[in-house]
Amino acid sequence: MNLELEIESIFGGKAFLRPLFYSYPGGLRFELSETGGVIEQFLSALRKSTKICSDIFIGEAKLVACVRIHSGSNRFAHRATIHALRSAGIDIPTERSVWSEEIDPDEWFCENEPEYWINVAFEAPVTLLQAILWCALAKDFAVIQPKPRCDFYLFNLKRRIMAFPYDDRGMDVIGPNTSLLLQLYRHHRAYLLDHDRPLMDVTFAKHAI
């Protein structure tokens, strides 16, 4: 299975655009962490994201995860991330899709050499959902470990929907499956990010009664 081509086909080449919520209209944006200390914020984000994603993958035995690593000229930078994920109990299988994308020169950290996004997509048992979310949300917390330094994208390709927990503050959920998005809007309305709630209401409120 070529996961790169499948993701590209289902999400029209927009799965990795940033900010995702604004780049793929008709999606949802959830607020995760709350006030309190570091541990309280992290656990709040983990609890909410797990609850939402459990509905995305309900009844599924597997999910597709994609880790996205920023790299300089080293095309093998993902190997260190793979080792870091193992410490969280996430063992990336040998059957995986790996591809790179050159980053726009205007966004390079260093002007002396090209920079890339390296993507590693793989199937994982849905029982690893919370471990993957832990790694995704821990990246901005100095005291939380393990903490692989990469972005995580979670896909239910069969149901044509994806979740991007961009950090402990929030998570975007997008895709062409508007009926499932509407269910998530109804069930998790309390978690919607207030700043973007009017935009989501335009899409979903009239169907949510």
C-alpha cells in the first residue's frame, strides 16, 4: 500500500498544509489544554484528544499515522525519531511509506543548505492511539517525556477523515466525510475552539439540531 498516494488522493494534496483548519475549509478545530499547571494542562489535552479521536476510530482495529520531521540536508533524519518512538512503545513497521518534500526557501532556518519535510506513514494498531497522542502533545513541555520532536497526523483512510493535534493547545480535524464531522461537532461541541466557533457554526449548526 502506498500511503503517500492514498493520503494525497483522499485529501486533495492539502493534508499537510498549515494552518490546516483554514487550508481545508469545512473542518473542526478543538481546544485541548486548560488553565492550571503543566501536568494539568497536558493531561487535559491528552484526555480531550483521546476522547475525540476514539470517535474517529471507533470500530477500527488500525489507524494510519504519519510523523513529519523537519530536516536539513540529512535525508535520514527520521531514523532518530523512529528510535525515540520506540521508547513510547510505538514500533514503526518495516512496511511504511517514506517521502520528502523540499521546504520553501523563505521558510528555511538556515540559508546555506536546503531543508526538507520527511514524512513516515505507517499502519498502527488503534490501541496505540493514546501513546501517539502523548508524543504529539508533549513536544512543547520540557518536563514531559518521551518527546519525539516531530508532528503527528492521524488518518482513518476508510472513513476519509484525519486529525492533526498540532500541540497541547489544539487539534484540527478535517476531511471530505462531512457526516462524521457533523457527528463530532454534535458530540464534542463543548471542546470547539471559541475563536473559530462562528466559522464552524456556519458549516454545521443548521444540521446539528
